[in-house]
Amino acid sequence: MPPTPGPTPGPHVPGLSPWVCQALRCPATGEPLVSDPDGGPRLVAVAAGLAYPVHEGVPHLLVDQAETVSGALSESLPESLSESLSESLSGAQVATEAAPEG
């Protein structure tokens, strides 16, 4: 009998495949998105404080349609996740700064 796959890490939003959720990034900052800790149909950019709605399985990643979330949201996330996101962001900024202009 083949092994059953384990849970896929990363955000999960009903109606979206887990691999899609893992690939999506905040259009404002490029940071990884996490699922809404309140269980709503949203993807959240913690550092940016933005929540992007998901309607009928389609993420709406438009900055002008994003909702602003309070600091309480980031406080509800595990500390290790917040640290992981911060490290990801700092790596993305370094890569952007090092890219040649063209």
C-alpha cells in the first residue's frame, strides 16, 4: 500500500489547492501569504497588514481591494511563523537590491 501523503505546509483556503496558496505572494511586498487565522476566506500578508479576499475559490490580489488588518492579527500567529516570514522578507529585499538595473 503506498504511503498516504502528509499535510501540506502553508496556508489553506477552502476552494484553493494548497500548492496555489503556497505559490501566491502579496503584490505589495512580495511576502508569502498565510491563511486567515479567523478561518475566513482571505489570504493575509502579515508584515504588510493586508488581507486579500477569496471569492468562489479565486484570490483577489489587488492592493486597492485588500482589507487592512490590525496588529492583533499578527499577534495571533505563532512566533515561529512570524520569524519565518520576517526572514523570507529580508532575503527577498536583499535579492531585489542586488539585482542589476536594466
